[in-house]
Amino acid sequence: MSKKITKRGRYMMKVLMLNGSLRTKGNTFIALEEMKKVFEVEGVEAEIVQVGNKDVRGCIACRRCVELGKCVFDDVVNELAPKFEEADGIVVASPVYFASANATLIATLDRLFFSTSFDKTMKVGASVVCARRGGCSATFDELNKYFTISNMPIAASQYWNCIHGRELREADRDEEGKQTMRVLARNMTFLMKSIELGKKQFGLPEKEEHAFTHFIR
């Protein structure tokens, strides 16, 4: 995902899209594909990376990433890190399991966000969830927390970013869900472009030294 320069001398904006489903072409993928079509029309390069079926272990808090500059476990997380750093935005999508996201995706996000030291300020985040019936809101909130702790604005749509389906590709019949994805992609594109213009004119917000505290002292 190296930066591509357009004929007008501008780089093409990029979005990294993570499919947290076990199925490569299932209902979660349908939501991401609906967004990707819009990104391409809007001149944004979008890459969908399958992570839900990968063998990913959780973070063990060894903090070796501070020394190595990458996670000590050399798997898809380290492959995603440079893509994430280069991207203007990231979409994280998951099916709903017990009102929660796929555990493999959560392990990936825990390690990806913790092991990468680059500044994520003003990269745009969006979470997408897919369920048979319920649990979307809880999963949606769970995924958004990775963005809100990282100075990342969240893209919104006309409804919570969810799509419904149980059987393989059944979500293709959820017209409102697919429309929600298209609106989300357009809103996300507008936000990324606006932030890019804002950075050129005003720069990023002023940073303060982080005041780390806990409840004992």
C-alpha cells in the first residue's frame, strides 16, 4: 500500500479494511465490499485484509515491542502495522459472537494498537458489525474503543454501522444495511479529505505530555 501520486501531484488516500470473520466471502465481507465500491468511486484506495481466520494469539504484555519496534510474535499483526501507519483510515469489521467481536480480531487489534508507536492522531476509524439478530450495539461499542483511546475520529453513518444475515451471503438482501455501508464510506471519505486539508492549513492539534495515573496514587 505505498502512496500513489495522482496526475495532479496528490497522493491517493488509503483505507485499510480488516475482515474479522472466519469466512472470507461471507456476510461481513459483503459489508466491506459495499464500502470498497464507494471508496473506489471516490478515488480512495481500499485494501481488505482477512484476519478472522488467522492463527493469532493474544498480547502477553511482555513489552518487547518497545525494544523491537514490532510485536515479538511475527504474524499478521506485524504485516498490518506498516499498512496501518500509511493508511488515512481503518475499517474494522466483525461478526457478532455472544454480543462481542471475533476473539481473533480482538487479539489482532490489541497487539496492533499496542505494539505500534506511530502517531495515530486524526486517522479516521470506522467499525462495522454483522449479526443474525442482536448484539450489534455491544460489538460496535467494543470496536470503537480502539479509536477513542488513540486520538482517532470515528466516521458515522445514517444508522449504527451494522448489517444483518445468518446464512452465507444472506446480508446481500439487507438493503438498509448495505445503504448504511455506502453512506459510511462516503462520510468517511469526506472526513479523511477534510482532515487532510486541515492538517495542511492548521497542522495537528497541540500535544500535551501524557499524565499517566492510576487509582492507588
